[in-house]
Amino acid sequence: MQQVSIVLVGMSGYGNVYLKEILDQKNDTSHLIGVVDIYPERSDFYEEIIQQGIPIYTSLEAFYEKASADLAIIATPIQLHAKQSCYCMDHGSHVLCEKPMTGNPSDIDTMIQTRDLSDRFLAIGFNWSFTESIQALKKDILNDVFGKPLRMKSIALWPRNQDYFNRSPWAGKKYSPSGDMIFDSVANNATAHFIHNMFYLLGSAIESSAHIRDLSAELYRTNAIETFDTCALHFQTDENVDIYYYATHTVKETVEPQFHFEFEKATITYDSNDGNGTITATFTDGSVKTYQDPQQDHLAKLRVCINAIKEQHKHILCGPEAAATHVQSIQAIHQSIHDVPSFPWSKIKFDEDQKLYWIDGLKEDLLKCYTNWSLPGDLEMSWSKK
């Protein structure tokens, strides 16, 4: 079978994950035709790229002057996603753009229009949405297997140290020096998958997400960033489904993603901390249906895109329509709170070995909020601000 040609835009950071997969000797479905990066030497695979003679370009313009690619993977800073995705589609490439799609909601229509006019597909790299398990779960939701959705909640507590917040000039920033929207945060980057997953599962069609009507947000920060490293969020959809979301980077111990979804006929649970990792739907009659762990297949998105090109179809289930709600919600979160409060100094701890700021008791507090379907302010926690 003919291999799919790929140009990778951004070869350090998450680009390393793609390079590990594409450069693997067992990979016989695709080949790397070029990479675009202004600092390629930062990549873990720089020497291998040089040794294999794969061309390195400093701009997309330089690449497309000399070459073309079936698929462009965009793994660059958030503020570049929209412009670069559109440029690649305009130059004949299908696009797999890393999440979030953009920091600016006004880019959404432009990206959709460019996709339609170029007759290419645009996939947005929310890992779970491309897995067989989440696709099967969503189809069952759409087919009314569980009845009407009532409420959902998810939590992910992922420690991130000073190296993470110093990884790039745009980390934790609201805007770039030229004024482009970034809004990099715990909800718009590392744990964005899990908030999007709830929006996506509630979408009225397989390729769409739910629309949000109301939002209550509590945002907090410990690290020296412009946005926030801790959030507790309560959304309400147009269909009156309550969604709760909790995430932070300022805990000492990791709590891997877990969720709890309530429907009229079943309760659906997932906990990747229990060693099992399966999604379990327990029906009111006692019967059970399970789905595989979506957290174990981070690069399903790449295989889906490669197969779509091989099979010559452009119907991508997690495209801009599905990713739009997340973009709009991030903007709404920031509009709701202009000055993000910091945690009290008495709560802040610092681990010198790990270079990690963490909040004493925060893990337990957020787990309590998760258990009680509440925001910290609802439970009148000492550090909270409604």
C-alpha cells in the first residue's frame, strides 16, 4: 500500500511523540517528508532526523515551495494553530492540528471555511475522541441506550513543576507579544482532553459537541503565570445537562483522569487510577456494559487520519465543529474572571527536589468537590472565592 507523506510542523515538545511513532521501523503506513521548526535542535529526534536526511525547514512557505505532503501535523504553540492549519490546507494537505484548535473563537469559522474550500479534512487532536471506545460510547448515547443524560463530572490532578511553566515563552500566557490569543492553562492544554470529552459525548451528532448556555468558574493560581493552574467549573448545556470539571497542576500526588456520568437508565464511570481503566456502564436493572480504556491509545488520532487519506474519505469525527465548544468555553472562563486569585501563602508548599509548588490539602479538597458535585465556593472552603 502507498505510504502517506507527512510534514511535521513543530518537532520538539509534543512533536517528539509524533516523531517516535512515525520514525519507528515498524511503521509502514506513513513516512516523514519534512519537518518545520525554527529550533529543531531542541527535539529529542534531531540527530536521527539529520542522519536520515529528512529536510528541515524554518517555515511552511519554504517547505511548500519545494515539496508537498498528504498530511500536515501542527504541533506548534497555540497562537499559531489556526494560521498554520489554514496555510497547509490551502496548499493541498489534510491537517491534524493539536488541541486546542485555537485560542481565538473568531478563528473557528475561518478554519471551517478553509477546510471546505480546500476540500481537505481538518482533525483536532483531542486524543480520546479518536479512540474506538469513545466512538462506541458516543454512538450508544446517540442511540438512546442509556436514556436522557442528566449530569456529568470529570477530574484530573496532574502535578507540573517549574520546568513545565518555563518550557516556552508562551506557557501560561494570555496573549502573544503581537496580541494573538493563547490562554494557555490547565484547562486549555494538558487536561483539555477531559473537559472536551464531556462536551463531545453530549453532542447531538457524531461530529459535534454540546452547546454551553451557562458557566460558573472558580480559577486559582500558584505559579507565576498570567492564566490559572487550578480550576473548578460548572457548565450547563442548552439541554439542561450539568457538567462539572476539576483540574490542577499544583498538587504533589497525581490523580489520573476519572469521570462519572449519570443518565436516566445508567451510570457510566471511569477511573484510570484503579488499574483497570475500563469505562463501565451500569444500568438500573443491574446489567453492565464495558468499553476499553481510552487513555491507553494516545495516537489513535494519527492512525485515523492516515486511514482516512488511504481510503480517500474526508469525514473526520473530531473536526472543528466538535472542538468549537472547548474554544468558546475557554474564552467564557476568562471573561468570567479577569483577575485570577492566588492561593493563600499559608497553603503554598515548595518541593525543591521536584521544583514543584503545591497546595497543602488541595487534592483532598478537589476530590471532595468532585464527590459532592460542587464548586469550592459552594462548600465554603477557606481558600475559595465564589
